[in-house]
Amino acid sequence: MHDPSLHAALAASYDDLLRLARARLAREQAPISAGTLVHELWLDLQARGELHFANRAAFLAYAGKAMRSLLVDMARERLARKRQGVQHGLTLGEELADAAATPEQTLALSQALERLGALDARLLQVAELRAVMGLPIDEVARLLDCSEATVKRDWQRAKAFLHGLLKS
């Protein structure tokens, strides 16, 4: 099924998606290129059928979730192929996404983000845009149409919550 509005959103955001995919993959141990990830994202979104987005921020937020989902699926596949492995903790610095993520860490972060989303949808948005997509505070504020101070507070709360889950 070909959705012209989805195609237009992807075409208009392709460079941003490619930049975000490169940033994300720089922190992942995923055997995939940024271009391939963006194309997989496009195929995944096409398979979902007709999608409509209120604005660019809504599209990028949705694309970020879909990108995270694709990376989590890849991590699960890699883990399934491993017979033995050592669990490494995820280090939370100023940015969650600073450290290269093993498949185990990718899955742990995904589960922690799901729990965060169950408690507070806006904190999840901020965490996904910061940790998953690697966007700076000012860009997150612009996308979510709120102040940088609000994003900083939300990011601190989200990081504290995620740190507590990932530490245990």
C-alpha cells in the first residue's frame, strides 16, 4: 500500500532521519548502516498502512519509536544467535546514548523506556528524543513546543527513573 502523505513526510525528513540514524548507530553494536536503518524504517512504516501525522514533531517521534523497535528486534536476533554472553551494565552519563550499546543493553533500555511510558508519556517522548535519537535539548524543546527548561527538567526526571531501572 502506498501512502502519499507518509512518502512526503519521509522525503521531507530523510536527511534528518539519516542524521539521527547515524548518531544512534554510532552508539549501537548493530550490523546495519544508517541508510539501511532509514530504509528499513520506511518499509516498516509502509507495511503499517495509511498513517497521518499532525506535524513534523509527531512524525519524528513516531519514527524514533519505530527506529528503536527495529534496533530492539535486531538485538533480539543477535542474542538468540549467541549461546553464551556476559551481561554488561549500561552506564548512564550526561546522555543515556553515550555508551556503545550491546544487544543486552538495547533490550534493557527498551524495557525501561516502556515502563517510563506507562508512567508518563511526555517523559517518554523526551527520553526517546534525547536517548534514542540523540537530539540536543534545544531541538527537543522545538519539536515538543515547550521551553528548554521544561525539557531539562523532564530529561533529569526521565534519566533518574531509567537509571534506577537499569542499575538493578
